Amino acid sequence: MMMFQRGFQGGYRGGACWSDGYIGGGWHMLFMAVVLLTVVFTVIYLVNKSTHRQDNKDVLDILKMKYVQGELTEEEYMKKKDLLLKK
């Protein structure tokens, strides 16, 4: 059983490489905070990206309806469509 309790340094230190091993002190807390913040910002980015796409789709549908109803010429429709797709 003693074999399983030894850390990377050859003796039992209360845990593997996290406590007093390779990453000691507060570094593990900093590492976990960076991982957590990365996950949070990734989720926020993906939610904003999908919301922006939905808004653009709604505006493009309105633009298409105006073109179909004859309120816009083909040239006006294409210019406005290109402008919206660049955002």
C-alpha cells in the first residue's frame, strides 16, 4: 500500500504534484482560476455569437420581404444585404 501513497518526489507529501510538489503554494489556485475564466468567457462568446446571428437573420428576412414587395430595387437590396453580412 505504501507504493500508492508516494508522490512524484518519492515520499508521501499529502497529495501528488499539487501540494509542495511541482506546483506548490498558490499556483494551483491561479491555474484553476485561469481555467474557470477561460470556460466562462468561451460560453459568453458563443452565446453572444449565436444571438448576433439570429438578429442578422431577422433583419435579412425583413429586407427580403421589402424587396419581394417592391419597396426596394435589386441594387438597393444587394447593397443592404452585403452591408448586413459584413457585420
